[in-house]
Amino acid sequence: MDTLELIRGALADYIDTPAENIVPEAVLADIGVDSLTLAELLFDLEDKHAVHLGDDIPRPVTVGDLVALVAPYLGGSGALAA
């Protein structure tokens, strides 16, 4: 599973939207991801994948930004093919 698919699946659980409807260009705020939801998502990713994303990571604006941010930590592909 590439990082985009992983993020789509995780976001789908948080915002109650089918993963296939979550596209890299989507602005996180527009799809219902506020700062608390983002923090919870990042903590869950850290726990599930035994990684530490750091305390000073920039706030992603789009789903694609989020994928690019976490891909290096998860060892996955940051490819954004929809």
C-alpha cells in the first residue's frame, strides 16, 4: 500500500468519506480536517507505524501535502497518482 492509499484510508475513518473520494488536491479544511483531527490522525499514524513524525512538522494544506509530509517517515511511496 502506498502512502496516498494509507492516508486516504485513515482520513476516510476520521471524516466519514469514502477513501476513493479523497483526492491529493483536496484542501484538508474543506473536507472537514481541522487541527484537532489532523493531530489525532498524525498520532494514530505514529502509533500504528512505530514512527515519530517530529514536533516541528509543518501543517499540511492539502491531502497531497500530508502524503508528502509523512511518506519519508513511513517508508512508503509519496506518489500522488489518484
